[in-house]
Amino acid sequence: MTWVTDLAEQSRSVMPRPMWEYVEAGADDGITTAEAAAAWRDVRFAPRVLSGGPVDLTTDLLGDVLRTPVGIAPTSLQRVAHPAGEPAMAAGAAAVGALHVVSSNAGHRFADIDAGSPWWLQAYLPPDRHSAAPVLRAAVAAGARAVVLTVDTPVPGPKRRPPEEDWAGTDLSWFRCNFEEPGEVRWADDLAPADIGWLHEVTGVPVVVKGVLRADDARACVDAGASAVWVSNHGGRQLDRATTTRAALPRVAAAVGEQVPVLVDGGIRSGLDVLAALSLGADAALLGRPPLHALALGGADEVERLLSRLADETAQALLLAGCRTPRDARGIAVPSGPTSP
Ligand code: FNR
């Protein structure tokens, strides 16, 4: 348990019950969700010495200069967690210079989200790709600096959802308010590398592919024009028993890490977890559930507190590991335990 995992329990009393259950859920038996955090704690380091100096967390991602390698992964229903929703999440991220990735199912208009710090739009593509063009263009017009294509969701993963009637008292009228025709989310089950090029053409901004767990897929994404690859299993909410992101990261980083930035999420809950991710080849580490917990507990201020504490922990971990920058952490992981690289 870390103070970050404690936020989950603390937020239980302030979030509507179905929302809290929805946030915590993993797919099926929740095996992948349960393994995520422990896998990072299995990583062991061989710290450098005689290489010290002030730590600088500055992280350059696709031309944006961030003050920390820790960012916020996209999650829907932020407006249920807190009425101030995405704009509050953005303000918390902006206060510490962190990347904020906004779900296309956001509950506030994109134009109201920009808080002066770089943000990216996450998108699912529908079966008829062109119907997504207006919402994508609206996001870019409102300041989205990149589009993140989530590729692990041909269908929503089988989660034990709270029954419909449990949501009865929750206002969801704003759901997908950025779409011309809100309605249900529709997912394409036939995404292909060509969609990456299409997305870039339609938006004119870099395309990041989220949900990659294999080296060959990472290679195919970059060959198709992806500007970054995001190692993710959707917080264990899609294919249960999918490998941990900790296990997948070194393979993906070896395949494409020299060419494009590699991002990772899933069970990152401390500065030491961030160090583990950086040491295995990530350029940035993102969190999904904890920022939602923080948002519910105290809006923008609590999100800022979460990110700023994680940045402090990461800086301290780097210092103790003899690394001055996030990039210096590459290669300080050493083989250990059953999940060794
Ligand atoms: C998500 N995630 C997600 N991913 C995405 O690409 N688009 C989305 O709209 C959502 N929505 C969403 C809602 C909720 C409630 C959760 C918990 C997650 C996945 C998210 O971006 C991320 O990959 C994981 O949450 C990371 O794992 P941790 O940090 O939650 O362990």
C-alpha cells in the first residue's frame, strides 16, 4: 500500500457508489488489474554512484516541454467524480506542468478544458471512421496537441458493471457532449495500421497509439506513422490475463524506443514505480485511477497534490539512483525475481 493506493479507499465515501465500483473494476476476474502494481515493485535497481547532481525532471514529449514525466491517462466520467470534471483535472495538471490526456467521452466541452498546459485528446474510432472527424477537429481547434488512438478496445471489456438502476440518481446528460450526435459509444473492431495515417491526415497533429503490448505491433505502429507508442492494457479492463505493462515495456522499448517516445501506464503508484518504468525504457509514466480518486476527493487542488508528490518522489528516487534526468534511468534495472526482463 502506498499513500496513492490509499486514495482509492478514501474516495469511496465521496464518489457515487456505482462510479466507485466502475472505476475499480477490472475485466472478468480482474487478474491483470490485480497484478499491475506488484509487477513494478518487483523491479530492482543497480544505482549509479559518483554521478550525482541536481535532478531535472523536464520531459520533452512530441515537442511539448513538461515539468514531470508523470502524467494523467484518459478516463471517462470525470464529471461524475467531481462536478468540475476535466477542467479541474486540467488545472491540477497545469499547476505542475504535467501532461493531461482527455478522453473523447469527456463531460465538458473541449474549449473549456485547456488550462495552459499541454493536453492530448484520446479517441476511439467508430465503424464509420469519417463520423469521428468533427469531434477530432473540434479537439484540435480547442488546443489538443496530439491524438491518442486507443487500439485495445474492439469491444468494451467484460466488466462486472453496477446495474443500470444503480446509476438512476446520477446525472449523465452531459455524456459525450463534444459529439454532434452524442448517443452510445461505437467501437470499430477492424482497426488497422492505416487508421494511424488517416487520423494524422484528419487532425494534422501527431498520433500516439495506446494499448500496445507487443514489439511487433509497436514496430507496425511506427512504420504506419505513429509518433509515439503507449504500452497499456487499459488498467486490466479489456483482455483479462493480458500481460503486465511492466513485462511488455522492455520489449516495446527495445523495438521502437530509439525512434519514438514510449509511454506506459497500469499500476504506477509511486515515484519508485516511475523510476522502474523509466529504467525499463519509458519516457513517461501515466496514471488512470488515482487522478480520478484525487479529483473526487478535492478537485484541482487534490490532483495537483497527487502529481506534485509523485514528482517529488520521482526526483528523490532518481537522485538516490544516481540519475540526473529521467533518461539517465535507462538500464539501471537489473534482473530479479520471477518477472525479470
Ligand atoms: C479508463 N481508461 C480509458 N482509456 C482510454 O483510452 N479511454 C477512456 O475513455 C478510458 N476510460 C477509463 C475509465 C476508467 C474509469 C478507468 C479506470 C480507465 C484506461 C486508462 O486510460 C489507463 O489505461 C488505466 O487506467 C491505467 O491503469 P491505472 O493507472 O488505472 O492502474
